[in-house]
Amino acid sequence: MNEQTGRPVLIFDAVAFDAAVKERGYETQADKAGFLGVSRASYSKVTRGLEQPSPKFIAAVLIKLSDPDSPDSLNRFFKAEIR
């Protein structure tokens, strides 16, 4: 991919994540970050689009919330874009 066409980025879908964790009783950013095992600062930056999700962040979301009956667990919480 060349510089003129942009580069691929992974976007965390915080709305879909919030809906999934709200069912489990997690309301605050601190609760959600703790659920994933990431820092609140990292969680905040990823959800606001200021930082790309790290491999640890992605793995935590998939481990905690993936549905073994759904092959689309990754697509439920992450979107890929060219920017």
C-alpha cells in the first residue's frame, strides 16, 4: 500500500462494546478497562480514537466477549479502514 492511498487502521467499536459489557454490569471506564485488564488511560485513548488498539487490547476483547458460535466476533467490535 503506498502513501497516497492511506494506510490500514483498526477502529474499536466502543458502542458495540459498551452494549455488550453493560449487560454484564460494567458502567464506568474504569470498570470496562478492569474487565479487559488494560489501563483506564489506554481504554480511554482507544475508545476516543486517539490510539490504535494494541494486540493485548484486541486479545482481551476477543477472549472476554467472543462468541464461539459466531465466526464474526472480531467484526463485532473492530472495523478496518484506510486513512
